[in-house]
Amino acid sequence: GQQLNQSPQSMFIQEGEDVSMNCTSSSIFNTWLWYKQDPGEGPVLLIALYKAGELTSNGRLTAQFGITRKDSFLNISASIPSDVGIYFCAGRSGANSKLTFGKGITLSVRP
Amino acid sequence: DSGVTQTPKHLITATGQRVTLRCSPRSGDLSVYWYQQSLDQGLQFLIQYYNGEERAKGNILERFSAQQFPDLHSELNLSSLELGDSALYFCASSVGVLSHEQYFGPGTRLTVT
């Protein structure tokens, strides 16, 4: 089946640093979503992307829909302690309403 | 707060038992999705209902079933529970049947002992 690859599994950065994550697939997606999950909570939608090449920002977060439609990137600028959590990418292809999720990247921010 | 509610928050039960998890979608949302999240498998899509009808099926075991009621709340029934069923179970909702943006509830943590 379709798979989304996120690596590394964990990232450690210093407060104030920028961080970039990517998500790749062997198949084409026509929608990319980025979610953040805090401990003990459900995933929260951060950014949704609908068009190849699209670049969308949400505060300090910027995400891009790769032009090959097989990848997406999430950038967090000037990280703060509350950015800690698990970041999931999700994609959807064709008319199938099923979202496929990556396994997530756990972000730690050192003060 | 996403507007999606799930009960109970925690559930501890024994192998072989049956449990029911409940979800109320955001006001106005017609689609409900169920996901299972375990440490090694990540978020796995189980099943989707739209306006009371099953719409899409993922990796849902035969021991599991779900339904969506006329008031749009949904229940996920897990039976003949096994240790490996211990996981977080999330419900998400969206406006339409093919809506891209899904909003997640806080989850139910199921522990099977």
C-alpha cells in the first residue's frame, strides 16, 4: 500500500533555531497535510496543501507541496519550547478519501 | 479544542472482553473516521462513516466494527480483545465525504491486560 516516509524518527534542536522536516512517498499525492500531536492529545491540523509547488505559512510554520507531488516539507522558524511534539505528515491520492499518515518525527527543543 | 469529543478517555480491560468507544463529531461534520495509534505502527486508518453509511475501510480487524447513528455520533466496538489491541484510538471528523481536513478528538487509551 501507500507509505509516507518521515525521518529521522527524532530531532533535537536548540530554542531559537529553525528546523526542517520532510515527508516522501513513492507514489503521487494530491493533498498533503501536516499535523502536530502533543503528549496525551489528538493530532492537530497545522497546514493543508492542495497544489503542487504551493507554499503555505501558518505563523512560524511554512510548508511546501513538492513539485513532483511525491514529497512535502515543513519548516519551523525560531523554535520555542511549545514546539515540542510529534509532527506527522499525511497525504491523500485520487478520489480515495483515506488519509495515509507518516510515522511522525518527535521534535525536542532545548531551552 | 477541535470540537470532537471522545469517551472514555481511558479504558482498562482484560483479554477476551468487548468494549465500545464513543465519538461525537464537530457540529456540522458528517464524516467520522476511526484511527488506531500504536507505538510501532503509527496512525492507522480503520474506517470512515459518512452520514450514517460506511464509506471507506482501512486496516480494520474483523473483531472490530463501527457504526454512525442518526445524530451522527459514532461508536467503535472492539471484541475478543487481545493484548496487541492496546493502543490509542482516535476519532476524527470532517465536513464532507471527501474533505481533506480532518479534525481529531483527544483519543481513548485502551489497555488490554
